[in-house]
Amino acid sequence: MKIKLSSQIRTIIVSLLVGALLCIIPPLGFASKALALEYNKEILVEADFSGRDLTDSSFTKANLKQSNFSNSNLQGVSFFAANLESANLTGADLRNATLDSARLIKANLTNAILEGAFAASARFDGATIDGADFTDVLLRDDEQAKLCKIAKGTNPITGRDTKETLFCE
């Protein structure tokens, strides 16, 4: 017995199959990268962004005091003039991030990777930088000197010594 399907029914069946495939593919690990988000000028005190992929997002002039960015992917993120006072950036990947004019006072940067970040006017007073990787980070001389006084440890991901990445003498 041969069954003839109308073109309309075939189209519906094919659409359902494609839709089912699109639902299955992301859990298999083929999902695309997270879209960049904008949090410019937002008040996000004590916000929890831990473990998130925030690649290329923007937090320009945001108040992120005591926020948690531990183990987050922050590559290419803009924290220009952001308040990151007492923020937790433990294990964060800040490669090529913009930290210019950011306040990282008392921030925890333990084991963070800041390679290639732009931090020319950033303030790090009282920050914890054990194991942080500052390779190719643009810093003011006075901030670099402050950081060299407290620098210790080796980054567990890059294997680089914190003092060496800061060119401490």
C-alpha cells in the first residue's frame, strides 16, 4: 500500500524534524558563544556573575561594588570607569579587558588572568593579586610599584609568576 503525502504535510513534517534537531544540538555542545551584554551605568551592587561567559560585554561606568565575577569569562569586557571595589574576580579571565579608570580597590584578583588588559588609570589599592597574571597589561608606574610590593604566587592556568608578569625588580 502506497501513501501519498501532500506537499503541505511534507513541509510540516520536515519543519518538525528541523525544530527537533535545533532543540537537541545546543545540549550536545554546539551552542554558539554568549551574546555580548550591556550593563553600562547600571547599579549592580553585590550582583552574582560567577561562572558566566560575558565575553565582550560592557560594564562602562557601572557600580559593581562587592559583585561576584569569580571564574567568569570576561575576555574583551569593558569595565571602563567601573566601580569594582571589593569585587570577587577570583579565577576570572580578563584577557584584553578594558579596565581603564576602573576602581579595583580591595578587589580579589587571585589567580585571575589579565593578559593584554588595558588598565592605564585603574586603581588597585588593597587588592589581592596572588597568582594573577599581568602579562602585557598597561599600568601606570605608581600602580605597578604598589602591585609589586604585594605580588606573589603563580597563575595555575598560565604557569606565570605574578612578580615576573609585573616586571618587578
